[in-house]
Amino acid sequence: GNAPFVLDVREPYEAEIASINADQLIPVDELEDRLHELEADPDEEIVVHCRSGGRSAKATELLREKGYDASNLEGGVLAWSDEIDPDVPQY
């Protein structure tokens, strides 16, 4: 299938430090109020990530409650840096 829609739920300053090229960034604390801004289609698979997986777990739960097909990137940017792309800085 198509690549999933990647949602970064960190703060904007964090994305400036280390980014894995998310499709969109909405901080987790703003997500519920800004759901209408989400650019993913309702039937699109969404992968949610943060720094280490904690905030994205909360965001994934919220999106699922709203009917989205969301999954959490376990381990977040730190795991991505360890396992997939060592060029992504850890912070």
C-alpha cells in the first residue's frame, strides 16, 4: 500500500533538532483542538511519533477514539536513530 501519513506530536523546536521527515507536526497538547487541521484522510494509516514514544502513545489513543487508523512509532525518534537512521540526532 501507500506509505503511512507520519504525524510528529513533539514541540516545533524539537523537530528543528531532530526530524524524521514527518508529514505534519501538531504538538500532543494541541492535537484535540486542532484535529480539523490534520491533513491525513480518515481512512489513511497514520503513524504517530514523538521523542521516545510516550507522547505519541497518548496521541495515538486520541486519534483511534476519533476513528482514525493510528499507530504509535514505538521508541520514537531515539529508536529511529538507533535502528534505522543514525544520521538523526538524539537529544
